[in-house]
Amino acid sequence: MGDAQGRRIAGFRVVISWSETGPALPGGPAPGLRARLAGLAGVLLILGGAVAAVIAVMAQVHAPQPAAAAAGRTGPGAGAARPLRRSLPVSVDIPAIGVHARLLHLGDNPDGTMRVPSVSRAASEAAWYKFSPTPGQLGTSVLEGHVDTYAGPAVFFRLGALHPGDRVSVRLADGMTAVFRVTGVREYVKTHFPAHRIYGPANHAVLILITCGGAFDYATRQYLSSTVAFASLASARHGNHAGTAR
């Protein structure tokens, strides 16, 4: 055997042994042309797999996670507006993260869990949980949406990038638009999700926006945490005309 020469390609160490007459197989004579070609093909396959793996990792886009400075508060913001009357929500706009989406009206699954939009047909749409108050009503109104799909980002992909003070506008069927201000954005591990505290009664008009977050478990194909944005009603307007707090 000659000297072993090592090279790093795409983070992988590749070692090739050389004899004085060229590449040699351990414990055997110098290979013929067919063996040489087979060896070269094997090396190319290894290198190709390594490069593909690196490209796949680099191509992954991860949803932003809530910053510690964005935790804020879960209660009402300063100057919270008086609640609105009941009116079904039509769409939601969140300029800070580029969201403009139609709102579906969904209830519960047969097992009692909250239904979510179809990941294959409605990943770009959010949903209002129809057993919660309508947005702007007294109490806690809940909007939900997917963070991503196998094809890429979904409607609430950037929910974790919100900060206190960001605006969330929900257009209602009666022509009113309820304008909320984010008060806090937090991440909760699903096994310790404080559902009663998040979805419980409130003495002001609350809007909760929720999606998946945290680490992804490749074994179960599920995210291990939830990203939750809290917002309180700040004002209301009719149509395209700015309105004052009600």
C-alpha cells in the first residue's frame, strides 16, 4: 500500500489509497479496466449522495420561532376597545408577516380535537374555530392555520415572527373590520399546552392565532410545540374607512 490521502468533500472525509502504479484494492493485485470503472462509479455515487444530502439540508426552510423579547403579555393591551356584536369572520390580514387569507369556519373532529384546514387543499387558508366567539366579540376568538406542508410554507409560516404591537385585521360579514394589536407571541410544548388558560373565558375581546412550531419529530411526522400569538381588540372600522375604537 502507498500513502493514504484524505480529502473532505461536502463535510465528508473521503480516503483513497494509492500504490505506485495507481489505485489498488486492499490485499489484491492492481485492478483491470472494468474494476477501475466500477471503483470510480462507486466513488462518484458516494460523492453524489453526500452532495445531495448537503443540498437537501441547506434547502430546508425553517419557520421563525418567537423571540424571547416577543413574549409580551397574554392579557389586554393598552386602550383595548369595547367588544363588537357577533358577526361571522370572512378574512384575516396580518401585514407584518404578509398574510391575507380567507377564513374557513371549522368545528371539532370526532375525537373532540379541533379541526384544521386540509393540508392538501387549503394550506393557504386559515380557519376560525366556530365554537369560539366571533373576532371582536367579548371572549376568546380562535384562528388557526398550518405552518407548512410537504410543498413548502403555509398560511401561518411566519406567525412566530410577530411582535407586540403588530396589527391583525379581521373582516366580518356585517361589513365591519375588527383591528387587533398583538400583545405577545409564545411557544408551548404540546405535551404541556395550557389549553384552559389560552382558550378560557376573557373579560375583553381576545384573538388567539395558533399554528405548529418548535422541533419536528420525523418519527411521528408532527411538530412538538405550538406557536401562539395573543392579540386584543384595539379598534373597529366600517368598510375601507378608518374608524375609532368602540
